[in-house]
Amino acid sequence: MKAAVRCFALFLLPALAGCGAPAKPPEAAAQAPGAPSARPAAPAPPLPSDVAPVAGIAKAGDSSGGAAAPGSAAAPAEEHGKVAATGEFVSPVRSELAMRLPGRVGKILVDEGARVRRGQPLLELETEYLKLDLERADADLARARAGTEDAQRDLNRKKELIAKNSVAQAAYDRSQSAFDSARAAEQSALAARDLASQRLADAVLRSPIDGVVAERRTDVGERLGDNTVAFVVAQTSPLKLRFKLPERYLSAVRRGQSVEAAVSPYPKETFRGRVSLVGGVVDPATRSFNVETEFDNQDHRLYPGLFARVELSVGAGGPDGSTGGSR
């Protein structure tokens, strides 16, 4: 029995000694003599091209001390006192044109994409019945004018006779009344003739502005109603460029300030414009404000819908006096 207890104690002592000793951290462990040195970790494989931009944004967010607040505006590039942003060219006037009178389309005079001038005809309705109405109105007017002339001659004769007391006053009054009625009938016929002429003129749809035909929504033979849009015409000179800037630049942007814009169709050229409007309200969701600029675009090389990279100075914070316009 004593021998068994002794053997159990000898077995338990090494186990207790192992439990009491603190574990050595891996970094503090000494390298055995002659052991091979630790190999450096292999570099991570390159990320796919479609994932690399996202990883760069995430890394930038971590280095700045946290993720950006939801809905905040992206900071534009700033270099040498200039800030760059992206925007879109828009037309200051976009007209949806409809006929004043209903009718069937007889002729299409321009197509989508055509450049038009103010007052240029775009479409004509079928005008056969309108021309007949005008001819009838012309005939009614001629008859009314003839009646007026006859009543005028009769009244003139009665004036001579009444001066000689050769006709009764009642006869003179009847002649005067007949003349007044003839004049009124002539005026009514003239108004009817002008109405028929105006209806014939309204059968032609004309452009109200200088611009380009953005849409054509009708074709020959189609019947148009009073509110049916047949064409959409967009003004292209001048053009407006709108973009957003963070609120910290609000005091640096002024109306009349010169800006430069670049578009992908002309990669080696810049176009000059001027700030026409600075938004007076800061968007609480994005902490940004709207800036609107105007470009003359007299050569019509810029189009509504084009995206552009715009640069403007934020050092002086005021107009520089240079002229706007594209080049």
C-alpha cells in the first residue's frame, strides 16, 4: 500500500509542476541553434480591376479615422487654389410644342436632331378645309363691303336732300340706320375672315426659339389633339452647367466668377463660362450647395446631357473679370 502511494506521488509531481509554469509567448521563444530562419509572408495576390477602386476607398476611409457619414457629399479634387467637380450640361429652355388646333398631320418639315431657328416651320396640318373656309370668309367680306358702299351712297344722297328740305327726316334716319348696319356687317365679316386666316396660320407649327429638335413625337397622317406634343425643342446657346460643391466652398464662389470645363468628346480643349447662380440653400443630406454656370456655346459644339469636369478658383473667392464663352 505504501509502495502504491509513493508511485502515485511521483507521477503527480511532474504534472503539478507543468500546470504551475506560465506559458511562453510565441514571440519570446528562443530560436533553436541551427534551426532555419522564419520565411517572410508571401505578398497578397493583386485584386481584380473591378474591386481595386472599392478597396482603395475603404482604405482611405480607415486612414481618415472612420467611415464617411451617410449622404455626405464627396470631396472634390483641390489643387493650386482650384477646385474640380463634375456636372451636366442642361438646356435653359426646353419647349414641348403642341398644335393650337386639332387636325391631321400633312407634312413633317424637320426631323429629330435638326437645328432650327425661331419661327421656322416644323409641321403642317392638312389645310384643304381651312383654305375653303378662308375663301368663303373672303367672299362674305366682299359682299359686306359692297353693302356698306351702297348704304354710304344712299346716305350721301339723303344728306343733300335733307339740306334742301326735299326729303322727310324719317327717310334720312332710315338711310343712316341702314348704313350703320352695313358697317357692322362689314366688321363682322372682317373678323370672320381674320379668324379663318389665323386658323390657317395655326395649321403650321413653328419653333419659338433657336435650338435643336430634341424629340419628334408624330408622323404624317397622325391626328393631333389640342394638347398632343408633336416636337420638343431645346435651346443650345447658351447652355447651363450645374454641379454641387461641399458647403466649405460657399464663401469662395461668387456670381460672375470664371470657370473652365472639359468634356470627353474634346479631350484636349477647355471651354470657358461664368457662374450665373450660387445656391442659397445647403442640402442637409449631402452638406453641399448647387452652382450653376453659363456657357455661350456659339459654335454649338456642346450638347445638353454632356457630362463635364469643371474647375474654378477658390483662392480669391470673387469674380476675376475674364469674359465667358466657349472657345
